[in-house]
Amino acid sequence: MKSEPDVWSIEQQKKAGIKGAPWDGVRNYQAAKNLKAMRNGDRCFFYHSNIGKEIVGIVEVVKEHYLDKTDPSGRFVAVTVKFLEKLVKPITLEEIKKNKQLSHLSLIKQSRLSVMPIDSKSWKIINNMGKI
DNA sequence: GCCAACGTTGGC
DNA sequence: GCCAACGTTGGC
């Protein structure tokens, strides 16, 4: 899940605590489809776009998709996620690009997509990178 | 600040 | 239903 940190950052997510906060404002059908596929307990990487351009932490879905209250059209959905942890070492887009095992990720192929799936193998690779 | 990629809108 | 024009995102 991608967010511009001057709009919504991992620090703000952390402050939102265990109740979490809505991930709203998504106005793209592909991203909305990905939101709808999320289930309670699913974990997501939190990526800072534009500023930092790095994965900074992990959040967990605590409420599955519902109508996005910030969307007047009623077409788009939000989910609620709670802060789980910050990566010891943020993983930059540059590092992800360098790793050939991660070259299939939407993060690289579809830079404009704000919510995207990740396979478990890639998840493990990045998770391990973030612990060093 | 620029621009590529891509999504949306609206005229036809 | 097509496509040109336009708007937005996000990396560089």
C-alpha cells in the first residue's frame, strides 16, 4: 500500500494505534479491486511514495472493505489497517529494482498503482532485507 | 520541474 | 464504441 508521507505516513499510522485508520481516498478501479481482495489479518507493506520511495513498515487489515466515506460518488471502497511494525531498515525502490527476483512486482511495473498484491515469496525476500 | 504512463471524459 | 484531449501519479 502506497502513500505520500506528507499526506499519510507510517508515523501517523503508528499514532492511530491498534484501532487502525481507514485507508481511503483510492480513486482507481484496479486499486479498489485489490482493496476488496483484502481479508482481516492480511499484512501489507507500507510504502512511502514520492518522498523516500521506500517500504517503511507493515500494517494489518482489521476491517474489510466498506464504502469510502470520502468518495461522494459512492463507487470506491476503503479498508481499515492498523500499524504493526516499522522495518529496522527501510527498503528503497532502488534496492527492490536491483533484485531480479522482485522485477515482476507491480511496484516496479505499474508505478501509478497505489494498492497492489504481492506474492509470499517476494514478501519474504523483502521482509528479510528489512531486518538486516 | 519535467515527462512517461496511464486513467478518465466527452464529442462524434 | 472510438479516440483525442485532458488530468493525475510518481519516478527521475
